[in-house]
Amino acid sequence: MSNLDHTTDANFDAEVLQASTPVLVDFWATWCAPCKAMEPHLQKIQDDLGSQLKIVKMNVEENQATSTRYKVMKLPTILIFKGGEVVDKLAGNPGPRKLREFCERQI
């Protein structure tokens, strides 16, 4: 069972843009198989790097304003924010090793 936090259109600015640490936002949908496959890898990264990198999930079906704002066109899409700005982007499921390397570049 995942203990990853979820963010919404309503709290995105406070949870992500105003965070003091880098934040990985996983844009996903319930029907997206690659999104579900990536979840345990994100959980492992959260367990290992949680003090250096905050990970939150955003359901694009329920939060279309933020998904549109950041032009999320493919699922899963991962954006990493630092200081309120997008600093890196990854679309699709890269697999556990590349996902971890992607995250470690930003901490």
C-alpha cells in the first residue's frame, strides 16, 4: 500500500510551489497501467530519499486545471519543481533505475 501524498488543484501551490525541498509530481490516472506499474518505484524512492525529495501524486482526471497549466499530454508524466519552477520533466515509465537516476539528479 502506498503512503505517497496526493495533491490537488486547490492545494498545489502550497504543497508544491512553496515547498522548501524539491518536489516530484507524478501526474497519473486510475486507468493508466504504466502509472500503476511505476508506483512501487516511487514509493521506494520516497522511502530512501524522502528527506531530500518530496513526492506527490496528482490525479489528472480530478485535477484538470493543474494538468492543463503544465501541459501534461502523456501519462505518466513526472515534473520536478524547485523554488516554484519546473526544473525537469519525464514522460512515460522509464523503469526503476532510470527513474531513480532522474530523481537523484535534482537533490
